[in-house]
Amino acid sequence: MSKTVVAFGICGSFCTFEKTLVQMERLRAMGYEIIPIMSFNAAGLDTRFGKAEDWIRRLEETAEHPVLRTLDQVEPLGPRKMADIMVVAPCTGTTLAKLDLGISDTPVTLGVKSMLRGGRPILLAPSTNDGLGASARHLAELLNRKHYFLVPLGQDAPYPKPNSLQSCFEMIPDGVEAALRGNQLQPVLLT
């Protein structure tokens, strides 16, 4: 029996990269094969949270697979059935909006579009400072679309950042298993 393959898209919520990497390690330990994908910003920007080249190296070591960073590398994901599910973690507000509006101009958004072509599940783990602001409508739209699932989320800093939402990254493996069965992990909203 072949391994279940997870295409794992990473967007520019740089403060959550460490949490994301831990969950990739957990999925690997559970027997999943990981294909890492990075948005242009995630793969190209050095930030106070680390250098892009260091994150790429760590992701490739964890996944034992090269990071896909270009549109032409991710386009065949769905048509060639290269993965069984796609996780987007962290999923930024910008990525939520692009997915809602059908814009596929980054490796992560095109990866999602490619996977949806074959009806594969998409698990989103939002991390955005405007989740209860400008991004709220995009989150709601995607939650009501076929093949989209959310990692449970809540306000990560309600007083200093009242519009900020962040998924419970520790729930990504459970979210993957639920989405592969066609189920939304509950509860969606954490308190």
C-alpha cells in the first residue's frame, strides 16, 4: 500500500513557521509523505523569524523532498495525482482572499487550484491579523465550499490584536485525517 501524500503549502505568516515545521514532523512520524510548497514571499523573504534559505533547508530536511517554489512545479499536483490532500499552513489573509476570488498567482494558490481540479481536499490553517476584519468574509466563503476544510481556530491575542485569528496548529494531523474522510474537524471555533 502506498503512503498518503500531503502537499503542504506554506505562506508568509512567518511567526508561525516553527509551529508549522513541528506539525510537518508529526505528519512524517505518522507515516505521511510530505511535498512542501512555499509561496513566493515565504520562500524569498528574510525576516526577524529567520532567513528564507534556512527555512527552505529545514523544510526539505523534514520532508525529505525538495520545496516546490514555482508555478510550473505545482501545476501538475492535481492532474498527475501527486498528492491526496493539500494543507495550507500558515494560510494568510491574502491567501484566503486569493482562494476565495479564484486567483492562482503563487505556488500555494495554484497548488490549491490544481488539487481542486481533481476534487482533492484542502485543509486551511489560517493565521492572519485581520481574520475578524477584512479576511472574515473570505474565510466564511471558503468554509462553505466543497472540498475546503479548516483547522480549528480562535483569537490568538484578543486584546492587543482583536481581529487576529490563528489556527491551533497542533490540530493539523487530526484535521488531515478528518478531511481525508470528508469531515470538518469540530469545533471549528475555539475559545
